[in-house]
Amino acid sequence: MISFEWPWLFLVLPLPLLVRFLLPRADAVKEAALRVPGLDPFALESASKPARLALWRGRAWIGALAWLLLVTAAARPVWVGDPIDLPVGGRDLMLAVDLSGSMQTPDFAINGQRVSRLDAIKEIAGDFIDRRVGDRIGLILFGTQAYLQTPLTFDRKTVHDMLDEAAIGLAGEQTAIGDAIGLAVKRLRELQQGNKVLILLTDGVSNTGELTPLKAAELAAKEGVTIYTIGIGASEMQVPSLFGMQSVNPSSDLDEDTLRAIAKETGGRYFRARDTEQLNQIYSILDKLQPLDQQKQTFRPHKTLFYWPLAFSLLLAGLLVLPIARRR
């Protein structure tokens, strides 16, 4: 069906008639007789009175149709499609991803190539986001500070793209886990119902921020937010040294005790991802979270149509002006 966003604009349709009958007629323009070099302008004068009347009526109808089309375009016609049911799973997911400097450590592998921890998260979490049909997903990026990169939305592609565009150090070099949790709770507490979940990925220890992680976890528990924490980083990595290759633990700074406490406080779970295979398994487990049913939502697609009546109106106006322009 066709509807109009601004139907009240049709009230201006009688405006040309009001101008015609209420305003005084303009004085006839007197021109010099020798101004016209040819005889074409005298064709109208030499025509019979019925022919002149028919020509005037034709131009009046064209002008009226052009005005009608112009007002129709101004009223913003739209085509409203059939209702489409939205798949709503009832789960509201916030992803909080650590962008501190240590996330660039290349201790993960994808297709045999060494990649940073952040690149591994982008690869695995991107697939996880694409599978969340019916869930609303938001994205928080945190380092020294926490930022809401994407609010809760059904647009999974946008969330995926924003995650792909994340860069190390974008939010600072330190790690504010408490602030990230607090920001997620603030966004999720606005929801009246649904399964509120925060998935937090980090590779270090909270060393900055206004909120401590455990205090933020208490607030999350009060608001009914379940937090699943994921510790990122390999347990062993070979690095070059003066005596050849040396084995080191690149995850020595990972505060697993705090991450476990956060998950326990909110009724969630703590996961340890030492490589891409474990990280993928973790997201497979998270895929099995049972959603709560919500009221079914529908969507009716809208397609704007104003450019069609506008184009025809301009075309008719051009037909009216063209004879005058040619005589001049």
C-alpha cells in the first residue's frame, strides 16, 4: 500500500486558485513593435478565438497536473510492504573486547599463520556474531577507557564490521576491566526483559579505571546481567634471545582469579583460550545459551517514491516553459 509521511501538505492544493482570484491582475506588458524579428509570435494573435481558448485550457490542465504532482512529491509518498516477522531470540549480548597493548602479542595461529590475539578474536568472534540470528548484539571496546562502539542492535553485519575495524591502542594501552563491565551494565539495565549477557575478553590484569572489576561484578549481579569471562593468551611461546630460542609465558599477567570471581558473582563461567581451537570451542559453548521468549516483533519495509511525481512535475513544467523560451 501507498501512504504519505506528510499528508497535511495536500492542504496547499487550492493555493494557485486562491492566488488567481484573490490577488489583483498584473498590468499587461507593453513592448516595442519592432522587437520581434520574425512572425512566429503573431501566430497566437492570428489564430481563431476557439483555438486560442483550447490552447489556454490545455496549458491550464498541464499546469494543474504539474502542481498536483509537485504537492504529491512534497507529501513524501512511500510504499509500505507486507509485515515481516523479526526472529527474536530474547537474548541481549554485549561483547567487551580488550584493546590494550598486550593484545598485539602474536601467540595465536590461523591457517598456519601467526596472528595477534586481537586478530584471532576478530576471526572467531566474527563468526560467532554472524550466527546470532534473532539476538541483539552490542560491542564495547576498552583499554585505558571503555567505549560503546555499537549499541544493541539486530544489525549483525554492522557489529561485525566495527569489530574488524578495531585497532590496538584505540582505547589506550592499559586495561580497565571494571569500567568495561560498568558500561555494559549501564546499557543493559535499560532493558525491561530478556536474557542479559556480557562476554568479556581480556589478556591481562585490570590496572586502571574508576570501578574495580569485583565492584562492577556486584552491580552486574544486581541488574541480572550474566558475565562470561574469557582469558586470552598462550601458556608458552618461543621467542629469540642471545642464547637462541627461549620459552616464555606470554600470559603471565593474566589475572585468572579475578576473571573467575567476576563470572561466579554473576552466575556465568570463566573460559581459558590458549589457542584458536580453544577459543572456537568456547564460542560453540556460548552458542548453546538458552534464550528467553519475547513478544514477537514485526517490521514493514518502506520504499520512498517521491522522486517519481517530482520528475513528472518537472517534465510538465518544462513543457509549459519551452514555448515561451523559444519565442524569446
